[in-house]
Amino acid sequence: MTMNLDQQIQALIQEAPKDGSTGAAVEAIAPALKSLAAQLQHLQYYILQTLDQGWVMTTVANRNQADLRKNVIYAYPTLQDVALGPQSIKDPQVMALPIPVTQILFRMLSMRSVDSVIFFENPGSLRRAVEVRRQDIQTILQAQLQQAVQKANNVPPDIA
């Protein structure tokens, strides 16, 4: 069953480490995460993964400048679309699994070696894709977190 965006956010908060701060941080960035996810067309995407659940990354080069390279992860709207993609899934060590869109965006924060996720939006066609850069997500979510911290610090001490 596919979860809606609110359910996905709740799952992220519930699955956060119980360290006293991560859950609160996820809650603080939840509005921005939900807003980013709402700009994409699907609630979940299929991501190629290794047997140990590592996401399969592809290094792509700029056609005009071969020395410009970036590491991307491809996100497909359906399982059938994975076969149309630029990555070969003939490797028995690799499988495609559905991942909630908010989890993809959230996990990008910790994936330092990934530059972008390419979200293919139209089932049956890989012509239309949306590139989401890790740096952009990081900037947006850090700003949201700073706003939440400022808001929390501006609460009057005598509020009852």
C-alpha cells in the first residue's frame, strides 16, 4: 500500500533514531520535505539497490564537457520503467524496490557522494525527468531547520 505524504512524514519521524534530537529535527523540516515531495508526480519511486540495500549510483558526464561528471541515482515511476532505464539490471546482485518519495529526499542529505536524483515522471517514457540536486535539498532543509530553531528560541519564557 502506498502511503500519502503525511503518512510518509510520520513514518520518517517514527523511524528516526531515539536520540532526543533527530526526531525533532525531522519534524522541523517536515513542511519543507513535504513541499519538495509534492512537486514530484509520484508518491513512491523504484530505486535500484544492491542486496545490502545500497542505492545504485551512476556517474554521468556532460556531453559538451567530458571532464564535468556527477553521480546520480535514477528514480523510476514503475517497476516496468526500470527496464527502460540507462542502467542494466542483469546483475543478480541488484534489484529495484519502491521507496517513498519523502524517504528518497531525506536520505539524499546523508549521501555525500550523490549529486542528484533523477526522477522519471511519465510511466512508459523516460523523456521527462526532474533532477533534484542534493545541494538544493540541503540548502532548503537547513533553512527550514534554522527557522524552526529561531521560532523555538523566541518563545517567551513566561508563556503558560
